[in-house]
Amino acid sequence: MRYKGYVGVMEVDPDADLIHGDVIGLRDVITFQGRSVSEAQQAFKDSVDDYLKWCAEDGRAPEKPFSGNIMVRLDPAIHRSLFKLAEIRSMSINSLAVEALAKLASDSESEIRGGDPVQRRPSSKQKARRSTASSGRTKTAAAAKRPGRPTRP
């Protein structure tokens, strides 16, 4: 799901009879939940709006998902090989990396878009940080103390 430039993913928790979700691509933690898909979708939008309001009230810029810059740490031998390959192709290592990553993203498009986001399984870290708030959304324990306010991990 997309809303105001933010991307949310959902998963079903059959034990709790809920759909949980996370806004991905941020260091700040924004979570949501609902008992139906439409309720979870609305909770996603409400959580993004709450986050933007919270940032405005605190006088700080909200995180923007994906700046387009990534830092990659490589084994020196891989770095050397990429340098040589880029030199042979008369391109920069950055251009070589962008080309390879674009191909990977394109080849994975069905996994990214075609996979059912409701079936996404949470990591153990995500499971551990969840607590249910009375507002019908899932927030971190710290956020549950301050309703409507997302927290940094």
C-alpha cells in the first residue's frame, strides 16, 4: 500500500484475529492494525497522518522513504573486481551497481508486487516490539504510552 509517499505492508495474525502492518523504509517505527483489510488500510493512512502531525508538533522534518543513496560494504576483492569490470565497460562503479541493482529489482518485481502482502511474516524483532494499543493500531511499547506518537527504535 502507498500513501503520501510511504509504503505499508500487512500480515495476518490469526491468533489475534488481526491484520498487523508496518511502514517500511524508515528508521522511525510506524505500525498499524485492523480487523479487516479496509480497517487496516485506514489505520495505515491514520498512522502516517499521525506521524506527520507528530513531526510537525516536534518541529522536525519527517523521514522520507528512500533517498536513493545506499552505503554498501564489500570485501576488497569484490571491490577490485567491480572496479575492473566498470573500467572494461567504460562506466563508473556506481553506474555498474545501479545497472545490476535495477536488474535485480526488475527480476524480483513479481516477488515485490505479486506476493500477497497480507501473508508477509514478521521478523522476530518485529514480533518482539509489538504491543496492542486500544486505538486499534499496533505501536511500540513506548508509543503506546503516548497515543498517536510514533517512536524511533
